[in-house]
Amino acid sequence: MTDLRTIPVVAAGEERPSGGQGNLLARVFDELTAFCRSRSLFMLHYCTGCGAVELPPAMTSRFDMERLGIQPMVTPRQADILLVTGYVSTKTLKRIILTYEQMNSPKYVIGICSCTVNGGMYWQSYATAKKLNDYLPVDMYIAGCMPRPEAVISGLRELIANIRAGRSDYWRDYYRRYDHYLGNQQRLFGENWQTPTDVIAEARHYGLFGPETLGEHTALLEQHQTPLQPFEMRLGLKQDKGSSS
Amino acid sequence: MTPTDAPGHDVTTTLDFLLQEVDGLRTRWVAPRRLRVDLPAETLPALLELLKGRAGYVHLSAISCVDWPDDGQFELVYHTWSYELNVLVMAHIRIPRDPGVYLSIYDLYRPAAFFERDIHEMFGLWFEGSPDMGKFILTEWEGPPPMRKEFDGEAWVMEQFGWQEYRPEWLTEIEAKGGGISKRPEQLRGDKGEDGTA
Amino acid sequence: MRPENYQAVSHPPSHEYEVFFGPNHPGIEGNYALKVRLHGDEVTAARADGGYLHRGFEKLMEGRLWIQNIALVPRICVPDPVPMEVCYSLAIEALGGLEVPERAQWIRVMQLELSRIAAHLFTFGGNAATTGMYTPMFWGIADRDLILDLFEELSGGRVYHIYNIPGGVRRDLPEGYLKRVSDTLDYIESRLPDYDNLMFTNQVFVRRATGVGIMTQEQALDWGVTGPNLRATGLPFDVRRDDPYLIYDQLEFDVPVEEAGDAWARTLVRRAELKQSLRILRQVVARLPEIDGPIRAPIPNPLAWNLPLGDVYTRVESSKGELAYYVVSNGGDKPWRVHVRGPSAMHAVQVLEHLVTGARIEDVAQIMFSLDACPPEVDR
Amino acid sequence: MSDIDYKQRGSLLNPLRSLGFFGRPPVTQPLEPRPASINYRGFHLNDWEKCVGCGTCQKVCDNAAISMVHIPDLPADPAKGVRPERPAIDYGRCCWCGLCVDICPTGALALSREYVHTCVDADLSSYFILPDSHGIHGQPYEKGWAKTADADLISLLREPMPELEPEQRIENFDEIVGGYDPQQALLEASRCVQCGMCHDACPTHMHAPQYIRAIWEGKLEEAVGWIYQTNPFAHICGRVCTRRCETACSIGHRGEPIAIRWLKRYAMDAIPHERVKQIAAAGRCETPSGQRVAIVGAGPAGLTCAFDLAKQGHAVTVFEALSQPGGMTRWGIPEYRLPYDRIDRDIDVIQSLGVEIRCNTRIGSDITLEELHQQYDAVLIALGLQMGRGTRIPGSDHPQVRRAVDLLRQATAGEEFGTPQSAVVIGGGNVAMDIARTLARLQRQRFGTAQVTITALEELSHFLADPVEIKEAHEEGITILPARGPREVVVEDGNLVGLATWRVTSIFDEQGRFSPTYDQEDAQIHTAEMVVEAIGQMSDTGLLGDELTERLAWNRGRLQVDSDGRTSEAWLWAAGDMVRGPDVVSAVADGHRVAASIHAALSAAKEQNP
């Protein structure tokens, strides 16, 4: 619940022209970008929780979200929207954060169902995270347990309108207040938590480096950070091949 | 196989007769198709072998674990079903909570591997001879086995997480007039049954 | 952006590699993962990775009143929630000695079968989509939505009905409801030839599904597989018929079986089961108006309701197989222990790992969907 | 088993038949949200007129989504069970199960057919809603899931109380109410939703939710402990309390309130007397304070005060004019409502704490207040209302015109007062019912038949008496004539022959003052040998003595006391019916209040002169 517009950007590097100033051509170009962005959104195909069961109806013939220019997309790299459908268990939340960091900006997070807001009906569960916006900036919430496809579509239309009007840029908040988000992540996942994406470098790169990008939590991260190794998967099989044949 | 027939006299006698072969059993028909068997932990493999071999109990429906901290015991319930007799046998055993070790029945029933691993994760029970006691569900969990009664999940959550601090306009208005939230739901759970001079 | 200290490592040349199949993957049903080791496109080893949907239901239920849990249980299997509600309610009724009125039992059967049809239509869609055919998915989901509309009218919720309560159901049928059920059944029945054309006689699908993920009856019994997956290996076992609950013993229906035990056989069993569900529903629609009476046995104030000491194991046949609840009461107002035996716990872990091993990577999704695995049942 | 022969018929071209679907209308719905079904479980609606702020929704909510919000603008009425609180719903927790709707005791909550709410992160506070009847966005949506008889989770009917049938009871003074057995008590206790309205309404704020819960849990000793925390007249209040708690009970809005009084009675009867004494003594101060308190009047107020002060270590002496303690509960309430052995038990508990009760000691004649003032550190007068008021109608000075309180006292004492063959009672309160029913019993015992008529100014629906009393009086063959005003007592040849009455047209004037008007056309004479006035009581303050009466401050004929019961004299407190009006449980409450004040004063005095 932070109005990110109140957080100053003191980053080195290019300063993004804010709307209204700049030359006419840039303004037209910005408008065009916003229009195109809002009309072509790819939603990451990841069913994180039970609300996902209302997405197939929303995607297919009956409620047909393709009318809005929204389609599911299988890879995070090409997706614009991360739809967090309900409760996020700690295990899933790690994957969500990894996924989110892999997505290209601008990216939008939608939290649907009660659980993403305040724990929902799993508020007393040891296994789920309670407030999604502690870990990721969230652009849009859709209420319901679970929201009907119509409600999902209403939320998506709202998001489209916000993108079109240039209002939905919560993703920048992740860079500007990375320390805050990282702190909450560390609190949940332990001090050694580390993702393969270098968010701080990205913040510098995009010119979104803010006074709260770095802090005690990022300092802790740097202390623990180990060089990224190629991931070695261990299937954990008893016998090396063919667990049961 | 005549599955639609209710278990008749002969089925119950067959089972009752068969179960006489194992010592130390207490059997009770709790419903027409439900036979409860209480037995000492060490006789369970013999019972299951008997049921599987002689009465067609090839289906292990579930292994349930119940924590009885006051008795210092875990209760393990093996629910087995015979496709021939169409009767569910629930074998109840109790094992001491400490050290909480029991034998795996994986060599008799392969589904046991899933249930035993699950019980190991949730209750911390160890099954000797089970093929895989590695973590499956709680890979990111470092706390105590959560299903044990002494683990108070709600208290843990209250300590670990914060809640949304909503500031809606209506609440501000009411607070300006001297009102406000008089009882939060979390509070309600805290003082249940204690001094309630509300 | 990669960290500055990232250093590329050159891998030794190999045909073997290990990949994550899920949790973020369109070929996975729900939020679940498989880690697979490949040799070329052949899977040489696989390991299921669950727990993404773990919410600790069993712990949560120990902290809530008997009746509060009815809101919790449908979440354990999202595509097919009614059996969860009914099975939990049956357990409470058995513990508390409640006699469910006959009308409520018939209404429950109606819901169970509607839910089964909805779940099977959903699975057809997913199953076809794994072979690249998206039209059955669009059809299946749109037709399933008609059943969700029926549920919405009955219970006020599309997916989570929370309509069954210990003692019976929460509302009587709305005016003219059975007529609308009947119309929907007519419609779905009229659509079956379309599905046959598109999917069940479609050689593309048939050839992709035949011989994939074969499981013999012996193996199925060995692994504790139940439900359509077991029936696809030739064993006609159905909890509804062989351990009857509610009023299933008053209904006429067949237990369809197939012999082959492959993905195609499993799909065919579901198709035949959908027809049987329609048949059951026709009987329910015909009989229900004659059955009058209350829809709920009186229950005490839910805030002060102790169930007597005891334990009970109730089973129902869900669209995935044998669903069971083991409920223990220590005489208190909350469950002492609830153990949910989700049918998918069997076929989504050990069986899936086994069937996938030796298969080709493109068949993995097909195998998972043909088994109709429901990850939240595994994770709970 | 398969009925499709796919091996033969299957063709790669089969799916092409589906191309025909191009010609069919699409199933796609418009983008705007569809209207939801009639039972839809959407956002909450709350009818603030009906909602009483009981918080039951909060208790049943499995998701801890409901907070109770105190709203100062709303009316508060503890006596009617209305709290200025309303539920606020956290849609970050809610799962729309509708249990709150199904359990709502008043039927105020419902779910609407509205289901779309979206917001950006900065507006997340819009997830916390104080629902009213307008919907969360102020848009008119109809009710969806609302209360129906099918889905009601509240059990509206009370466990029936076994009672003596009229024919079994009309000739004797046996207790009418049988009391619950354990199973009934458990079922009745289980109906409680623990809202605490009873606690708020009770003059002495008894912990009714706690003891009801304890009864339900089978912890009867705990229940007795809760009862004794606020009320040493536990047996008595378990039988004859005016039970304001049950008026306030949330369940009573649509059904029968919890039988709180009978549950208290059940708990008290279930525990052995000796154990009750131990429980009551819990928390007693073991070191005597060395200070002495005199209490005048062994009624509920005086003895409650004595109980509290004795527990705090003071030496308490109670002076009672009559032969046995108990005050009005003994001398005013007939035995069929309150058996004397129950009064004895309550008093025995109080005495077991060391309270000394001196009966047959009348202030003014046996000992004066001034003497008490000299001998004790503090004095409480709890005289009660022992004198009946008269109607002052013509003929009311006849000896056969009696006052109800006097007759009741004589009946308790077993004195002969000349039971008449027929009697008319004037008054519509509980005392009128008591004397009428007592007289009827005595008549039946003596003459075999009863003839008692009650005349009262009020319409039946406005009688001050408990409806149960009225019903039982009817059952016992007593004629009740509402809206009859007494005109005169008819006396012929010195013998009383009856009471003449008029029909009442109104009781109060436009300013709301008591000023009855009568329809003089409609006059009746009710023949009787005796007329009993039961129109109210007053206190006999003559025993204060002229000098003290002069010094004390008075207010409209009542002794003036501060909120703690202290009079204008620093050493003198007053409590009970003489201050508050007639009601057992109010007297108990007053006793506690005064005891606290006396204890504070004594402690302060001790600090000053150790």
C-alpha cells in the first residue's frame, strides 16, 4: 500500500521523461507505446493456487479473454502479466519470485482471491505466505474466493485501462524498494536467500535506482551471495536409474 | 465376485475365523463393512500378511497417523480393503512417541511408501525399511514436524507474519468520533474460555 | 539480468540432461512438478516434486470447529469439490450419529454426479490439449460451465459450493431447478457425438494416446491405484457400487471397464463414466420430486457442538478415484485429527514417476492428464 | 465395454465435421459481468436496523475475517440487547461461505449478488468493508444468499422445562418448576452463542456466557465459580430472578431466549452444598482487617454486601427484624416459586464466610442506629420495601382490605389471617400474582374451591407481571380482569361485599404523568370477602429516628445516595430496594456496589490511622 509516486528517484543514468514534458514526438511515441502495451498482454501460464480453476473458463470460449488481447504465455520471459491465483505456499512463492524476476519489464502482477491480500482462509496456516505485496509489488487485486471469470475479466480491463493511462507501473517499485521486498523474502526464506537475477544491477541499468534499493537486507545478500553456479539437479533417486521398473 | 451383496454372515465369519490365527487381536465390527482391529504393534506385519495372502486384502487404502501426546503415543491406522470380501479392515496400533520408530510395510504394500514418507514429514515418525524418507511436500520447511500436537501453527503464524493494516475512510471517520475496532478476530481466538469480562 | 559475478561453465558433451517439468509448465496439471532426466527425448528417470499447493489442511482443520471445516474441505480438490464436502459430512454424520434425510441424500447424489461430469469434461479438455488439440478444451470447458451455472443457482457459488453440511444440505432446490438440470443433461448428451467426432474417433488423438503410459492390472493393484485408472486395467471396482453410500444402492448404473490400461483406455473409461453419470442423473431427476421431507437433520449450535469420542473412515468415489477421510474426535468441538486420502496421492506420485520413466518427453503431459492427477489432493 | 468402435470408424478426417460449428451462434458471453443467481454468495449486506452487534458472525467465521467495530453514533441499549457495534468484513480473509449469514441470530446479515471488486495496491483499504444495506459500492444489488429456515444454524426453540400441571399444583405450595436434567441442561447450554448481551443487561453483570459455556463443557464447579463471582444469591436468582438477561438474549430476537435462569439453577442444584461453600469462599482474604460493619436488613442487598465485605476480611454483623433472614425473597415470594430450603442454602453460604446475622433485632426498638454508629466502623441500611401502598379509594380503610405484602409475610410465617372464600386483588404486578395464587391455594386447601379475581389498570399486554406468572395464574383458575380501575370498596352493614371498578380509558395523561381516566358507563362490582391491595410498596424509614432523618438528604421521599450508595452521612450507606426499587438482582448489584464503596472507605481509614 505504498504510493510509489512519492518515492523519489535519484538514480544515475537516464532520467525517464515524465508525461507532458518532452517533445511532441516523444509524447506521441509514449502514447503509442501505452496503447500497444495495453492491447497486447501475455499472461503467464502458471496455476499457483486454486483460483486458477476459473482461468480456463476465462480464457476459453465462454468468457474469452482474447477479446481483450490477452493470451496465456508459457514462458516468463515473454509474459507481461503474472497472475497469482490465490494462496501462495512458501514453496510456490520462491518460484513466483524467481519467475517474476525473469519477466521483462514492464510487468504486471495481479493478485486474485482473498489469500493474496491478507492470508485468506489459510491465515493460520504455517505453509502459506500471507501478504503478497510484502514480496512483490502488486498492480491489481481482484476480490473473491475465488473471483468468477467475469470478475477476473473486469480486473483485467481495469488493468488495461491503467496501463493505457500510464498509471500501472508498480513494477518500478520492486527496483526502488528492493531492500524492502528482499527483507521480507529473507525473513521467510532465510538469510541465504538468493535469486539468479541481479536486481540491483537491473535497477541501475533501468535508472530506477532509489534510496531504498539498497539497505541492510541487500547488504546481507551481498555478504552471503555465492557466485551463480550452473544448477545441478539432483533427482534424489535411490538407485541412479529407474526408481521402479 | 458378487460385489453388490452386502457382507453376509459368511463374510464376517470368514474374517473372524481367519483373524483368530493372530494372537492379541481385539476385533470389533463398527459398521457393516468396517472391521476395526486393535493389536500390538509387533503383530501388525503378521496380520497384514495374513489378510493379504488369505483374504484378498491387496489394497492399502491409507495409513493414518494420530498423535496422542497425553498418552505419549502415536496411533497408526492401516486401512486395507479386499476386492474379494468388500470389507475394510482398519488395523490400529500404538507406538511410543519417543523414539517414534516403526517398521515399513513397503514390501507388502507399495503405496505405503507415500504414506510413510508423508507421516515422516508431518509427524517425524521414522519407518525402517521404507524406500524413501526424503522430503517431498515440506522441502522448504525447517520447523518441527507440523502435525505434531505440540506445534501450535497459529501461534507460529502470529509470530512470523504481519497482517494488512487497512485504513479505510469509514474507519477514520468512526475513530474521529471516538469509536473504532472493538474486537479483532485474532483477539477473539486468544481469549476463548478465559476471563471474558467483555 | 545475470549477476556480474556470473561465469558461464562449459558442460561436457552429453545426451543426458535433467529438466524441470513444471511447476510453471502448460503440460502440468495444476501447480506440480516433475524433475525428469532425459536421454535424447526419452525419459530415463523422473521424480515427482509436490508441496507447491501445501496449505496444511489437516493442521488447519484441527484448529476449526466441526462445521467451519466445511468451508475448507472443497479446496482440497478444486476441479471436483463436491466429493470432498460429502465425504467430510459423511464422516461427521457417522461420528455424531446424524441421520441424513432421504431428500438430502438424493440432492447429494445429484451434486456428486454433476460434479463428476464437470470434472471429466475438464479432464477431456486438458487431455486433448496435451496432444495439441485445443478445440475439445474449449468445448469441454464451455460445457462444464453450464454445470457450474447449475451449481451457482443451487449453492450460490460456481466452484466452491459449500453446500453440503453435516446433517444434509444447506438449501432446498430452487423452483424449476430439476427442469434446468434436465435441459442441461439433454444438451450435454446431444454434444457427445460432437466430442466423439472431434476426439474419441479422431485418429490423431487415438494414436497419440494408444500404448502410452501402460499399466497392467497387477501393477495398478500393486500401487493402490483406484478409480477410472484402475477400471482402465479391467477391474470393475467402484466405491459407489461396492461400498455403497448415500442412496447409490437404489440407482442403476454400470461400472465401465477397459482392458488396455493405457492413456487411451483411461480416456475411454471416463467417457463411458460420463454417460453413466448422465444415466444416474436422469434417475435422480425423475425420482427427486417424489421424495419430500426435510433437507437437513437438526444439528446443534455449531459454536457448541461436541462430537462423541471415536473415529471413522468414510470413502466416496470421486472423479479421480477412491477418496477417503479418516476423522478422529476426542469428544471436543474440533476434530482431533483429519486425514485426507486423496485418490491422486497414489497415481500422481509413484505411478506417475513410473509411467513417465521410459516414455518420451512429449508424452509426459499426456500421461499426467490421462491419469487425471489432482495435485492439491497430494499436497493438502 | 466401449461403445465406440474407433478402430474401424476412426478417420483422420473426422474432426473436419466440426467445421459445421462455424454456422452456429457463439457461446461467448458479453464482457460486462452477468447478473448472478438468486442464491449467489457475493459481498455482504447488513441491515443495521436489525443488527444488534452481538458478534456471533465473528465467532462462526472460520477465517477470522470479521472485526467488530464500535460506532458511537448508533443507539446502545443493553437492556434490550443492542450494542452499538457492527461487523466489518476483511475481504482479504473472507471465503464467502455464508456461515455468518446462516448463524446471524437476528437475520440482519445477507450476501448480495454483487461480485466484482478490483483495486490497485494503493487502495487496498477498500478490502476492509463495513457492510450496510447499500452494498460495498453503493450500487443496488439484490440479496443473494440470505437467511432461510432451512439454513438457519440457530436453534430457536428452548429445551422444554418440566413443570407441574395445574391440577397437580393448585392445592399445594410445591415448587412448580422441575429443573433440567443433565441432558436438557447440556442441550440448552449448547444453544448459547456467547454474545454476552446477557452480561451487559444484567444489573450485577453476571458472567452468564462463561457459566453457560462451563455447563456445556460439563464443568459444573467452574460454572458455580463464575456465578459466585458476581452473585451470592445464586439459588434464589436461579429461580426467581427477573432475568433481564433473557430479554437481552440475541437468540430471543427470532426465537426463544436461552433459559439462562434455569441453567444457573441447574448448576447450583447439581453441586453439593458443602462444595458450593468452598467455591464461594475462593479468593477470601485470610487476614482480618479488624474493622466492623453493621448491616441493617438481611435481604439480598444487605447480605450481598455482607458477603463481599466478609470476603475482604471485615467483621460483619447483620441485624434483621424478622425471625429469619432473606428479606423479601423469603417473606414476599411464595414457596411454590422459591422453596425456603434454597434460601437457607444461599444464606448458609454467606454465613459460612463468618457473617453474623442477628434476627429478631429491630432497629429503633432493640438497638438504635446511633448505637450502631458508635460501635461499628460503617453502617449500611438495606431496609427493603416492606410496607404496602394503599389505593385510598372509598372504603379502603375497612379491616378486610389488606395489603399484599402483609398477607404474604403472614402466609410465610404460617400465621392465620382469615383466608376469605373469595377475594379481589388490585394490581397487575408480580406481587399481585403472588398473593392471588397464594390465596387461591389456601382457599383450595380450606374450602376446596378458589375464587380470586385480579383487577388491574393496564391492558393485559402491558401488565408489569412476568408473562409466565400471568399464564400460570390463568391455569390455576384465577380470573384476571385487565383495564379495570378501582372505584370503591363496597361495604354493606359493616361487611365487605366486594369491589366496584370502572373500565380504564387511559392511564397516563399527555405529559406522561400517572392520571387514570375511567369510562363511568362501564362499572362493575366484583363480589368478594376480602380486597387485597397489591399496587406497590414503600420503605419504613421511621426507624431512622427523627434526628437522623432530619440530618439526611432526601429526594422525593427516597433517601438520597451517591452512585456508590453512600448517604450524606459519611458513616452511613443505603442499598437495595429502598434505593433502587424492587428487584432481587438489582439489589444484589447494589450490594456489590456498596460493599466496594465501604471497603474503599474502610481501607482509606485504615491507611490514615493504622
